[in-house]
Amino acid sequence: MSARGIVALIVAWLLPGAGHVLLGRRERGVAYFAIIITLFVLGLSIDGTLYTLAETHGSLLRMLASLGSMGSGALYFIARALGPFGSVTSSTYEYGTTFTLSAGLMNLLLVLDCWDIARGKKQ
């Protein structure tokens, strides 16, 4: 794979949709950006939280959820820096947390999509 493909993978992880834009799939990249940003922001706004590696307490499932949340790239780290989100007592806590986790997992799938495009395996 070319250096451009590797850069596209890194950029795709850091900023959802940016890898597709870099590879010439502008419409797709903009749509993916809008979808993932919406999921992530909506999740935090309805009292969702972010999984963290520090809170895994030896649980494999929580560790995998933490890695999935980190799939959002820069969004995850910016949100972590801005402060704690979510309240377990909120009725929408589980929904919001699921939205943020889904945004991260979807972005990881989009990184794999960039990988296929960069290798010429997908049009």
C-alpha cells in the first residue's frame, strides 16, 4: 500500500470521513462525518458516557468497549478532555452510552473501508 493509503487510514481514524475525502470519495466522506458526529454528540447530550481503559477493573468486555469508544478518534479524546459526561441516574444514560460506543465502532469500520479503497479492492 502507498504512503497516501497509510495517511488516509490514520486521518480516517482521527477525523471520521476525512480518509474517504483524501481518497477522492468526497460525498461519502461528508456523509460519514455527519453520521458519526451526530451519533457521538447526541450520545453525550442525552447523558451518555465514554468507556475508559482506567475503569475496566479486569473486565474483558469493558476493555473491548473502551477500545470501541476510542474508535471515534479525536472526538473521543476531545470529549474526555472537556470533562466527565453522563449520569447513571439519567433515564437515557444507557442509550447515550450506546450511541457513543456505536459511533466509535462505526468509525473503525470506516477505517477498514478506507483500507479497501486504498488497496484498490473497492470502488
